[in-house]
Amino acid sequence: MKKLYCFDFDGTLTYKDTMFMYLKFYDVAKFRMQFIRHVPLFILLKLKLADTEKVKKSFIGSILKGQTQEKIERKAREFFEQNYPRIVRENALDFVKNIDRNNTQSLLVTASLDIWTKPFADALQMQLISTRAEFKNGIFTGNFIGKNCNGKEKLVRIKEQIDKSKYDKIVAFGDTSGDKHMLKWANEGHYQFFH
């Protein structure tokens, strides 16, 4: 029986949101300053009066825009080394380690950026589907390639990567409303399964 697992990352497999963790790790002083500057936008987001993608781009860009790909990726590796497997829920890690790799493909489907999620996907032996950072001439532009990988976009991206007919069963795991399209589409959708 061929299976496909689709895992959300932040909050589902991890205890914490990795975006804030990575950006703080990258440059703590800049993070604090930009976090304070973005508080009004974060409030508007909570009230659903601001566009998630725009706020996210603005916040990430305020810290990483203009930085070299080499430095960003080096810091991402250091961030991974300091936090893996510590930030991954233990029961989630056990589950992932016991996946039969012969008949199963696993996807890590996340709104977080490929910048810092790639090392985690590699360690968990999963194919990464994420929001993609745009680099030009080795410098981060502050933009994304395509859309923020959340909500409906998660499903769009999964469908671009896989052929559903090749699998006998598709199982998805998520923990927020941003995962509901993916959970609904799967044969089996698990909400906050590892909590």
C-alpha cells in the first residue's frame, strides 16, 4: 500500500513558530527593533484587517533583505544544529522515525520559508514544500517566489508536486485554519494530532 504523508511544520511537528525563532537567532538587536515597529501590523493581523503575506514579507524583509544567501544559509544551518531535535515534539519525532520509507512519501508543507526549514526537512527525510525566498545575484530581495504557502496555496503546491492517483492513502497533519484545505483533501486529516 503506497502512502503519502503531508505534515505541517510550525506547531504541528514543533512546539514553537520557527519564523520568529530564526529571525531572532539571525540578528537579535534588529529583530527586537523591527518587532516593535511591526506590532501595529501584528495587531491588525490578529483582527484580520491586514494581509498575512504582506505583513510577513515586510517583517522578514526588515531583517533579512540585502543579506547574502551564503550568510542566511549558514545561519540557518547553525539555527538547525542548535534547535534540532529540541523544538520537535517527541511523539511527532517518534512517529516520523517509524515511517516505513519503502512505501511512503512524506512532505513537509509549511508557510515558513525554505531558508530555515530545509535543514529540518532533510533531517526528517521529507520533501519540502514551503514559501520560497527570492535571491538575486546571491542577495535576498525581501520577496517570495510565488505566494505564501498557506491555506489554499498549500494544496495548490502539493498538487503541483504529486500525482494523487499514485497513492492508496493520503494522511495529513495540521494544527491551524491554514491547514484545513490540506486536511480536508487528504483521505485522513488529523488536527493537532501530536499535541
